[in-house]
Amino acid sequence: MTLLIIGVIVLLIAFYAVGIYNKLVRLTTLVEEAWSGIDVQLKKRYSLIPNLVETVKGYAKHEQETFEKVVQARNQAQAATTVEGHQAAENQLNKALVNLFALAENYPELKANQNFLKLQDELSVIEQDIEKSRRYYNGTVREKNILVESFPSNILSNMFGFIKSKFFELDNETERQLPQVKF
């Protein structure tokens, strides 16, 4: 009888361990999938920026330094390979875009240009999609990190090499400075 009770306890522990392991695998996959969603939105943004820069260039030919900073920041953001790298590059890109839109304020005919307005609208939609994707990603990271750090699941996560994932956070100061697309 004692052997049967021990066997049942071992079996319950094994089922619990398998459940935790599967949950860790599921959450790791969700984090990767969520990052993929952010990556898609960032690529859409990166492909829109050259058109925006070219449109502004037509009106503000002597502002070369601003254009170069935007292009350089975009290239650095595209080349980033880690969450931390993307965070830093996106913060720089956001600052460069703030300067580009501030420059556009000095050119009334640019602000009225239909192509510029369309590009601004598209960028605004993409920025909202990035924010939604970022919230989803950070939510899945939070769930995974809680499981990785909580007892007793932390024992299994350490045994099988599951590690905490990094949150994707942008500089709040830069986010507050991003211009609203309203004319």
C-alpha cells in the first residue's frame, strides 16, 4: 500500500513537471511570436521612412543634416539584432523623426502636401500598431518571466535552461515628444 501511495505521488509530481515544462515551452514560443509581430511593424515603418524623408527633402533642401540623422537612425534600427539593440536604435530613430517633423513645421506648403499628409497618416497608424504589438509582446514576456522566477517552476526552468526574456521598452520622453498627425 505504501508503495502504491509513493507511486501515485511520484506520478503526480511527474505530471506537474511535464505541465510546467510545456507551459514554459508555450510561453517561450508566444514571446518569439510576439517579437515577430513587433518586427513586422518595425519593417513597415522602416520602409515608409525613406518616402517621408524624400518628400520633406523636396521642400527643405538645405536641411541635409536632419535627413542624414533620420536615415542613419533608420539603418541602425534595421541592423539591430537583439531586443536591447532595437530599444536603443528605436529611441534614436524616434528622436530623429521628432526633428524631421519639427522641421516640417517650418514649411507651410509641405504641411499642405497631400503626399506628406498621407505618409504622416500611414506613419501614425504604424506607430499605433507598434504600440499594440509591444504591449502584447511585453505581456507574454511578463507571463513567461513570472513562471521562470516563481517557485517551484523556477527549479524546472533552471534545469532546462529557460531564461527570462527582455521587455521591449522605448524611451518615454521620446514617445511624449512624437508629434501628433493633426493639421
